[in-house]
Amino acid sequence: MPVVEAVSFSIAAGRTLGLVGESGCGKSVTALAMMRLLPMPPARIDGGRIWFDGVDLLALATPAMRQVRGDRIGMIFQEPMTSLNPTLTVGYQIAEVLRLHRGLGAVAARERSIEMLRLVGVGAPERRFEQYPHQLSGGLRQRVMIAIALVCHPDLLIADEPTTALDVTIQAQILDLLRRLQREMGMAILLITHDLGVVAELCDEVAVMYAGRIVEQGATAALLAAPRHPYTAGLLASSPRRTPRGRSCRRFPAWCRRPASAAPAAASPSAARAPSSAAAASGPSSSRSAPGTPRPAGTPRREPRCSSWPGSRSTIAAATAAA
């Protein structure tokens, strides 16, 4: 059963790409596949390439991939309480990365780990170094996860829901921290999130994922201002906002809800719940231009994948298959 199909994106050094979509659409599976952390079996990668600095990660032997993972590519996992080992101090877990990838001794690894804790904003780092994960607050555990991911100064950081379950104040601090560290280290960031507000604040580009495929991708400001795919428009319309008393909140459009029983669609997974092109044109994103319309010079390419829009990738693929 395909879980993720035809996913393609690139991230330049110093840039941030946001990967957004509903739960179960394949965001975390994509990140774990990039890190080659999917359990095999039952998972299987049938095709494609994962290029990193000119090297296909899928072609690397396990020991070589282990050298890349944690060193040149760091990852912040969704839930720090389940990602950190509860039987080891947080200092040991940070220092372990330095011992494995930098060959440092115990004293040098401790000093670098304490320095990293200080860099990510952990107060009294010498004391926190000796503590266990359950002794830290949620915000501190998240900072420890960031310290582990960044202690080797990676070229790429994959941040999978780094602000989940954090209050608004701590969330803002974590986002400011990621932005500052990115400026200092020049790393690329893949940010996986449900929060479009986080995307608008932190990301240079955004890719919208649905049913295991990227359905729309482009510059953040342009995509949020004028979405071209009906699912993207539905995500934006479902964002919470202040509503005057007596007026109902806008709900996620019916055609954007996951059907109870979805049969495989030849052209597009969203075909069963997307409106016709005529209906979509009168919907929440009627200001967009149809796919295939010539774009002004310098405008980033934005090509939706949708069966309801003539000229989109799914429609062209279906027509080619029919021919």
C-alpha cells in the first residue's frame, strides 16, 4: 500500500521549507524516510532518490548513513518525552553524539554539551546537564532535543512539530531560537507543522501535503495569499479566527474532508472530495489564476496537483495515461 508517492522538493542552505498538511498525510513518514529511520519491514522504499550534497542517501551503506545521521543531518522529533531516554541524563545524551561523531573524550564532550545547552537558552546548564528528562519542563526538554540535533552543527535540520504541546510563549521562544541558530550556522531547515501561523513566520517556502503527495508548493507569502489548490484553500479557511457574536465559524469545506471510504483515484487522491473547476472558481480562492497561465518574470513556480484544474500535473498525467 503506497503511503508517500511522487514527493519532490529541495532546500537550499540558509532557507526554510515548511511541510504542512493534516495528520496522517505522510509528513513524518517523509522525514523518517529521509533519515532512513523507517522500520524495514514493514516499510519499503520502492523507488526515487534522496540527494544530499550530491550523495544519494538511499545508496549509502548502513554504517555510512549512520555517520551522516546526527552529524550532517539533525532531527528534532515530535515528542521529546518519548524521544529522550528516561534512564540517562540529558547531558549524557548530548555528549554521546559528540563522542560518536567527533571522537571527543568525556571531559571535552561535557564542556561542549554544556556550551550547547547555554546556546539554546537553558539556564544553569551545569546543573541541567546532570538531570533526567522527567525533571525538566516541556520547554526545557524541547531545548535539549534542539541541542542534541544541533551539537554537531548539521547542514540540514529536520524539525518535526518542534512546538507541539507547548504554550504560546514557549513556542515563540523556540521559533526565535531556531531562527537565530539558522542565521549563526547557515543551515537549511525542513519544518513539519500543522500551524500555518508558524509557517508564515518562519518559512521561506511551503509545501502542502495531502494523501501522501505534495499538492501545492511555492513561496510562503504568495501561497498563503492566493492558494491554487482547493485543499490549500480549505486549510486556510479552517484556521481559527475571531468571529463576531452570533456568526458561526467557518468550517472546513465538505469537499476537503477525508471521505469515509476512499477508492484509489487514477488522477488525483483529492479528486473524490474536490469541487469541479467551475465550483472551485467561485469558492474561497477565486482570485487565483488558472494553471498554465503565463507568470510574470521572477515569479516563483507554483504548480498545483489537482484533478479539478485543467493544466495541472494530475490532469495532464491522467490525459497522458488515457492517450
